[in-house]
Amino acid sequence: MRIVELIIDEMDEFGGIDAISIVESPAIQSDFITLAEQVKDKEEKTQLAEVDKDRKILMGPALIPNKMIYRKNGEDEFYIHFSKGTVRKASELFLKRGKQNRATYEHQVALGGLSVVESWIVDDPEMDKSKAYGLNMPKGTWMVSMKVYDDTVWNEFVKTGQVKGFSIEGFFEDKAMMSEDERLLDELREMILK
């Protein structure tokens, strides 16, 4: 099956991550943990790690480098992945462009009242903050903490276990296609300069 590395064209003002979605099944197959009041429902306890009262913060990976993510477009089946460099660049551009207050539910409904309040790259998996919460993330993972200010979102989506992780929304280039485009541009420049 084809494997596609996705990259960011920094010159493209629309390239990169536009929002972070809270979803039931994250494509990166890693759930977030919830920093909130103690949950009494036994089923919820197995899904959420509860450590602090009333903080209403979700913490988890937004992007994991080199994680193969299955995609299907019609009959075309393939895997996508992001390099450590692209993950870092995506995290930096997300904040630089002020996207930390852009959130959606299942990539379909814009949500207000959520904000990324912490963002970091895992440099040392054994010493990373995420490890203290029981997460084992590889080096280069982009971690985020998202504060939920909207009680409806918290009560209807988070506390019920309806959402379990983050999923990014954005625009990326196919590295192979980008390389081909660059080659064609180089040929065009060469022809113009002759």
C-alpha cells in the first residue's frame, strides 16, 4: 500500500493546521486524558485519568511523528505520516498564526469555548510531562492541553466519553508531489534564464 509523507509549505498562507477537533476516534489512535473533577461513573473512569478538581483541561497528542494513518479516497487506499520536522513546524505555525482558539467537534461543527492553553514537543519521552499522566509518547510528538470553558461541551461530550482524543484539521502537501512541482519550477526557471 502507498505511503505518503505530508509536509507544510510555509509560503502557503493556508498551509498547516487550521483547527483541532475533539473526536471519538482519533486518527493517530491515541486518546487524551482529562484533568477534571473525580468521575463517579465506573465506565468513565476506565477512559479518563482524573487528577485535579474542576480544571476542565484535555491533554493529549495532536500529532505523532511517523505514525502511519490509514486513509481511503474512493478506491485509493494509502497511509499518510508526518516527519518530526513537519510535526514541529505544524505546532509552531499553529500558534504563530493564532489558531489556538479554533476547535471543532468531529471536524463538522465549530465549537466556541475551547482553547489550547499549553503546547509542547516531547523531547525526552521518559522525562516528559505526559509520562506523569500515564502517556507514553515517542520523541517528537506534539502535545497539547486544551481548556474547555463551555460547560455544555464538557458535560455532553467529555464527561459522557463521547470524545476521546484530538484530530487535526489543516492543509498539507504530498512530499512526492511537492518535489515534482519544485523540479518543474526549476526546469521552468532554467528555460527562462536561457
